[in-house]
Amino acid sequence: MVRIKQTSFILATSYVIGLIAATVVVGAEPKAAAYHTHPSAKRYTVKLTSGDNVYVGHPIVHNKRETVLMRRNGRIKLFKANEVDRVERVSSSFKPKTARQLRVELQKEFGSKYEVSITPHYVVVHPPGAYKKWALPFEQFYIRFRQSMTARGMSLQQAEFPMVSIVLLNRDEYNRFASKYTSFSFSTAGYYRPFSNRMITYDASGGNNRSQTSPSFQTMTTVIHEATHQAAHNVGIHPRFFPQPKWFKEGLAGMFEAPGVNNPAENRRPADRISKDNLRAAARLFEQVDKPGLVELMVRSDGLFDKDAASAYGISWAMSSYLFEKFPRNYVRYIKLMNMDPANSSWTPDARLKVFNDSFGSPARVEGGLRSYVASLAK
């Protein structure tokens, strides 16, 4: 999630080394639940009864502890064992809802204050009359995102479900909606949640559509960031059912914040490919911590995001930009290796490090090149 207000936190070298050492001593991070059905597995449909409620979908997981259901609208629902009364197989196939079916559901959910538009890959809830301002740019972004990733040799899946993006009328509507459905910070301007597969934001103009191009989609950093998360989770880069290293997920989204990355046809200068806020954060971090160890820290653990979010986002962007631009084949290999084990049941610090080593070489070697890369961009 994009942060609006950055916090400053000066990292001492001893802190970085200590945190790396802590991951070694403690050992495994909490294991990710095996939520993901392998892509080659044939999907089928069940009817699950929980109390007075009946749910229909594909069981990603069904065991003595829990059931995880992929519903036909693309949302994932998790049930503890004591919440499941009955599971009955009703079909040997699984058919997602169509965009038209989702539009009917969303129009009922959001009411007459909103319009629901369909594009080839999205169903977008937005203020009335704002198709060109909101729905069309989401579709255009998705096309450019795919082009950018496939140009580097990546084979992407087709989105299984229509992607749902919700643009609320104003900040107050957003605050009310977001605080009801998620752990929420009032510093955010948008978010994407893999389990709901919804991206939520609001129209900063308050739904004023006299200008179809203002506020500009391209300058709305949060929207681009969260739209990248949503696209990446729907084309097989980030599975929706287990965690990848946070530096990779946030770094990719941060990279697409730059106009030259998310819309290179209209932003062709080399400087347009730089996320300036993230570059400043990365450069400041490298100045503060002049000894190697930062890349290994990010590879082995997500802990820096809790200690110093601005620095974590900055170095995540720098790592992603450097590896994406300079070593695209290795970058694609890294994604493939991460996604070989769908359940990712042993995603320990050592396992994270091994996948990185097998893709890019040692973190120390990568960090040497990364520091030079950041220094050259910061001049």
C-alpha cells in the first residue's frame, strides 16, 4: 500500500547487521498457509454451508483445520473448520462470473450514486459520467503493464476474473468504506486486497466530471501503485494466496509509479523512469548505511517495512528498478523460481535467500552494483 506521509528513521549499520543476524537466529518466518491450488489442477465447484449461509466456489484448501473457497466473483473466503457445516461437490468444473453479472451485483451494492462500467478486463465502479476519466484509464494501464512485462520475456496468464476497481465519490466516502472492510489508516489514498481482488480509491475532485482528464490518472501515484498490485496478482506474477518477499511486490508497484514506466510512449526521457521520492529515500539510506548488508536484509526479511517504511519502499524500488532494467532475464527467472512451489510451505529466510542467489547471485554482489546505480541516478 502506498504511504502518503513518509517517516524518517536513521538506520545505524549495527541495526542492519543485527536485524540480519536475528533472522538467522530465529530461523523460519511464519509459514504461509497452503492456499493455492496448483495451476495444473482441474477446478471444480462445491456448495459450502456455514450456518444459515450458503457459498458456491472452488475449494483452494479443504482440510481438518480450514477451508478456503475461491468464489465465482473472484473473492476468497476463509472458513475455520468449526464454521463449516457441509461441503457438497456440485460441478466438475468452475466457471467465474461474467463482467455483466458482476456489474449487476456491484450496481446493487453501491446504488444509484455510482455508475458501473465494463472494459475488456475490468468492472469499474465510478462517479456517474466518468467512464473516460476512470474506467478507460484502468484498461489502458493494464495493456501497458502487460506490454512492459512481456517485453522482458515474461509469459503472463490471462486474468481469470474481471478485475474490480472502485472509485468512490470523495474522501469521506472512501474513509467510511475502507474503515468498514479492512484494517485502515487514514493516511492512505487507496489500496488493493488480494483476497477481495478489489482495488479501492476515491475521486479527489469530488466527482466533478466537467473535466474528463482532471485529476490526471497518470499523476495519481497511489492509483498507479495499487493498480499495479492488482494487475500483477491477476496475471501470475504475484499469486493471491501466499506471500512473496515484500521488497519484490512493493518494488514492482513503486517502479510503475514513474510515468516513463507506466506510460513510456508519452514519457520518453530517461528521467521519466525514475520514482523521485523512492530514489531520494534509497540514496539517503545508502548514505546512512555505508557497509554492505542492506540487500541481504531485504531478501531475507520484511522487517525493515515495520522499522522504517520510507527507507524500505525506497530500497525496494531501487532493487526492482535495477534488476528489472539491467537483468530482465534474471528477473523473470526469479519470479518463476518463487512460483514453482504454489503453497510456498517452507518460505524461510534461508529459502528466500537461496531463490535470490539462484536468480541474481549473491546479495553482496548485487548491492555493489545497486549502490552505483542509485548514485548515478541521484546525480
